[in-house]
Amino acid sequence: MALFNKSKSYQALQTHYSEVESLHMRDLFAQDPERFNKFSAKACDIELDYSKNRITEQTMVKLFDLAREAQVEAKRDGMFAGDRINTSEDRAVLHTALRNLSGEPVMVEGQDVMPEVKATLAKIKSFVNEIHDGTRKGYTGKAFTDVLAIGIGGSFLGPKVMTEALKPYRQAGIKVHFVANVDGAHIHDVLATLPAESTLVVMSSKSFGTQETLKNTETAREWFLQSGGKFDDIAKHFVCVSSNIAKATEFGIAEDNIFPMWDWVGGRYSLWSAIGLPIALSLGFDNFEELLSGAYEMDVHFKTAPLEENLPAILGLLGVWYINFFGAQSHVLLPYDHYLRAFPAYVQQLDMESNGKSATPSGEYLDYETGPVIWGGEGTNGQHAFHQLIHQGKVLIPADFMLPLHSQHEVSNHHAMLASNCFGQTQALMQGKTEDEVRAELLAKGVSEEAIAKEIPQRVFEGNKPSNTLLFSKLTPKTLGNLIALYEHKVFVQGIVWGINSFDQWGVELGKVLGNDVLAKLEDSSIALDGDSSTNALIEKFRNR
Ligand SMILES: O=P(O)(O)OC[C@H]1O[C@H](O)[C@H](O)[C@@H](O)[C@@H]1O
């Protein structure tokens, strides 16, 4: 198959780009009162308004052609069917099997994985229920009050961000705390607040080989033993989630305390597996199941809706439009929902680790851009901080605004104010403020012509800044499942269009290897410093601190 930028549909889009580049959305809205209806779509609980994009109907036709030429539909079906699309690791990619509520089997190498998936869910359910009803107790006979969840990357962000997003659904009587960073300050601060006799430690590591997680677990184990726990009590207080059962048992985790996962679940796609145990512990198993069912709903939509109505396809293709034709290098996520404030951090790993690639699986280097920098933060806070650059900076930053129509807490008219800011920002980004408008405003204030001439360039908003708005009724576990799966599949669509493997992460490896080499040098000053002068000097400084 031709590389993305050699394909026919890419060439067609390039010609089209030169025709539409100079169009202003302000005019497109003025010319067509139907614009919102033409460029909005709904799936599950999510309504997407993509009318404030620099597109015409022809743009979308051509973008869907691009997706079809890249065989997005066939490849999507291949992913759901268990094809080994993670070629560099020779693995299937089946996070969708973890929330497959269809009752249909999912085959990997001729074996249905669903019985194992269901058995693990049943194990999570009974474990969580026993913790919540106090059947499982700590070593002094007290019911568990706290959970220390240790993990990093995909074994941290999903559980952390989801439990934060669903705070109103948390179970009373149990608090989940997360530790990821190997910086001792993190675990120090968290352990200082925990009662060892009623703390359950959940260690999550798919590989059971991640330095930070192993170290933090060792530190937690020492703390447990120093706080009154005996060696034999460890089995009551420490459980782990891993696909590496051998290493976990070698580390001393009782086999019964291991919740399995599988190599066909990528780390950044793993919150649906037993990696989600801290979510179930925090919110209760029923809410965890709701999260899974929301993702399943979005899977069904992604699998069955024509591309023209397919939310992940639309979002993915709009991203491609800006990255590869307008030269956008970043994409900002703006949840207008306090509980979703960490959502950009979650999508950052999902998107940047998946699509931060520069070669095809068959070994060709790419001469076009792939995944953007993902960043963002909660509205309205960002309006008083970084929105300035989106409005008037020299770079184009497409934005996704997100807003629940109903707040979890309807306090006074806060929610209307929040919504007004969200909608107002999308409007300002789209329409901008013209020279004439600035002039009239300044004239009315009695400003001189000479001063106006200087002021205009500073006060004009070019506008024409693209944004999507995603509305949903309320941030429930199910809706959050919709939303996460939507972004997972968006990333998938883009990966297919760019012809890359979205499911490996070799770029992470080099840093790990060099990090271990440096650690040995920091801890043993007899090891010769044979690196570059900068790294040698940094090591020297640390040795001599
Ligand atoms: O779950 P683990 O095997 O400990 O991996 C934790 C994380 O570390 C790695 O470095 C990867 O970049 C992530 O994709 C992964 O989620």
C-alpha cells in the first residue's frame, strides 16, 4: 500500500487544501445556516459539534476517501478480530475484548479469550466485594480503609484519572491513594498518611519489570514490616496485577493474590483489565462494569457506524487535516469539568505513546508528520493562563472542548457560567475580532487615529481557529467509558491513516537502558565514567553531593 502522502486521496486533499486554506469560518457560518446540522454527529451519550472546523462538505468527503484508501474499516475489523496488528511485538491488540459484552467469542490463536476475561472479572468482583463488606481483613482483624495503588504509565494513569473523574461515585469507607514516581518524596508523603494494619497494597505492572514500580513496592513492603506487619501477613495486604505471573511469584506475591492480564492488552489500553482493580475498589464493581459497558457501546458504534457518522473516524481525520495540511503540531484538550481535569494527561499517554512514530511496520522512514503534542487542562482555568496563545499566537492549535450538560453539583448558577465560558471560547476562536470592530471600539472610547493604528494589530483576533465541542449529559461511569473509547479509536484511525504501528513503544526503551547504566555509576564510584562530558559531569556532581 502506498505511503499516506503518496496516496491518491492525499494528493486530492492537497489540491483541495490550497482552495480552502484562505476561507474564514466566519464567512462559512454566515453563508450556511445549516452548518451546525451538517457537521455534528451523535453516538452513545456523546454529541460532537465539529462545525467550527476549517472544512467544507468537500473536505469531509475527501477525508473519508483518505480513510477508505487507507483501509481503516478493514483494519478496524482486523483489530476487533484479534489480528496480530502489533507487528513489532507480534501481538494481537484486544483491549476491546475486555469490555466485549456481546456474548461472542474473541479468538487469539484459535482460542477464545473470553472465558479468561470473564473469570478475571469474577475474581475482581468477589475480591472487591470482600474488601468492601469487610470479609477480607488486615492482619489485626480490621477491615481495610485504604488502598495504596502502585504503578506507572498505563498501570497508573487510567486508574488514577478514572477514579478522580468519577469522584462522586466513590464508595464510602475506602480511600485509594496512588504512587507512581520513583521520587521518594511521593511514596514518603503517601505512606505517612496510611495505617498499615488497614491498608491494602495493589501493585500493578504488566511486565513486572518496571523499575519505579518494583522499587515503590519494595519500599511499601519495608514500611509494612516496620509498621507492625509480619512477613506472613504480607499475603493479606499485598496483591498484584501482572501478565508476568512467574516474576510476580518470584517477587513473593502469593499466586492467589495475582490478578492476570495478557500480552494482547497494551499498557495504555489496560484500564479495562485487572489494571482497573483500584477503580473497582474505589467505585465499587458495578460502577467499574458501567465503565466497561460505556466503552463497549463506543466499540459497537466504531465498528458499525459508516465513517461519515463515526465519531472516532471524524475526530481522527480532522486531526490529520490539521497536522498534515495546516502543519499543526499540537492538539489541546479542554474539559470544562473539574472532575475531568486530568483527562488531558490520560490522552497524552494514549495518543503520544501510540502515534509518536516515524517509520512504517515494514521499515520505511516517514517524510510526514504523525502524532501531535497533546496537552491541555480544565476550563475555565486555562482561559486565564494559556488560551492567549491559542487565540493570538503564531501557531495553529486545534482544540477539543468537553462539557457535561448537567453538573454533578448544581451550585447556584455555576454550571451556566461554566457552559457560557466553554461556548464563548469556541465562538471567539472561530469568529475572532476584525480590524473594523477594534477600530469602532477604540473610536467610541475617544482614542486617536494614531494610537488606533498601533493598537489594531495587537487587539485584532484573527479567528478561524478550529475546535470540536463534545457534549454529554453527565459524567457518569458509562459516559466516561464512551469518552475514553472514543479517543482510543480516534488514535487508532490516525495510526492506520499514517501507516504506523500504534501499539508498540520502542522509544521508551533507550532511556530505561541508559538510566540503569547511570544508576550503576551513581552507586558505585569505582565504575569509570565513559560517557559524554555532560553526562559524566552530571554523574560526578551527584557522586560528590
Ligand atoms: O505495567 P508496566 O509493565 O509496569 O509498564 C508501565 C509503563 O511503562 C512503560 O515504560 C511503557 O512506556 C508504558 O506503556 C507502560 O504502561
